[in-house]
Amino acid sequence: MTKGDISEGHVILGIDPGTNIMGYGLICRRDARHADMLALGVLDLHRLEDHYAKLKMIFDRTISLIDQYHPAELAIEAPFYGKNVQSMLKLGRAQGTAIAAALSRSLDIYEYAPRKIKMAITGQGNASKEQVALLLQRMFNIKEMPANLDATDGLAAAVCHFFQQKPQGTATSGASPAKSWKEFMAHHPKRVKC
């Protein structure tokens, strides 16, 4: 899908797919540079033994989130390549199920590598889940963080997509992108609340 402009009130659903835990987060664009968090959570699938029952739960929960919050786009974390082929196959199925749910509701789909998501949030592609969670907590002033960081991984996918967008009515400044988190913060001090 091609990247387009997003307008105020535009909702993005972010998903970190998984066969045991699916993390999700929803944000709504407030203006050209800011978004508000609408929801953050996980779908815990540990209690289910049947892989196909897990896929049904992923589909149903994704549909439920879409019907409740009416996002226009899904930003989903791409599976990373590992050594265990069976794990990769199951993860790919989980991702495909969430994508199928979004397509059934006519959402545009955007896929981001884990490294790209971490880079968008922290400025470092090899940042830890904890670093990503901490910055998102500050960004959205989250009082109580979820116990499972897959939730913030889902939120991070949505935020990554938001940062990739060119808001309507804004011209590109021609400024070069920040080369580090410190440089980014120097240019955008209001993006992260301490």
C-alpha cells in the first residue's frame, strides 16, 4: 500500500502479532505532530492449545478493535527471521490472520520491520523492549504500564506509522533527518514528556 496523508482524528491500529500474545495499541492523530493514545493491551493466547483456535481469537479480537475504534490503517510488525522454522510459520500465520481481519474491514495495511519500529521510537534499531516502553510511557503520559511489553510493541508499530506519514497541508521543510536521538530531541523537545 502507498503511504498517504493523514488528517486530524485519523486512527491507526498497531499490532505486534504472536501466537501466545498479541500486543496492540491504537492512536488518534491530534494535529500535524501529535497523536493521542486510545487503547493499549494484549490478547493472551497461552490458555489455548489448539493453534487454529488461537488464530480465530486473533481474528475476532482484531475485528473487535476495528469495530470499536474505527481505524483507517493497520501498522503491523513484520516477523523477524529466526532459526526455528516452525515458530516462523506460526508467527506468519498470526500476522496473516490479523492482516486478513483488517482487510475484511477495508483498512490499509503497513508492515514495519522490528528494527524500523525501534528506530522510529528510540532512534536506535537495537533498542530493548524496555527502552521502547519507557519512551512511549513518557510520550503518552501513561500512568500505569501494562505488565506485558507486547502491548507497547503494538503501540510502537502505530506510532512508527504515524511518524512515517506526511500530514495534510504541511510542506516538507527540507531539513535533514536527525542522526541520533539527542539530535532529534534538540529539534523536537515537546515530542517526549519527561
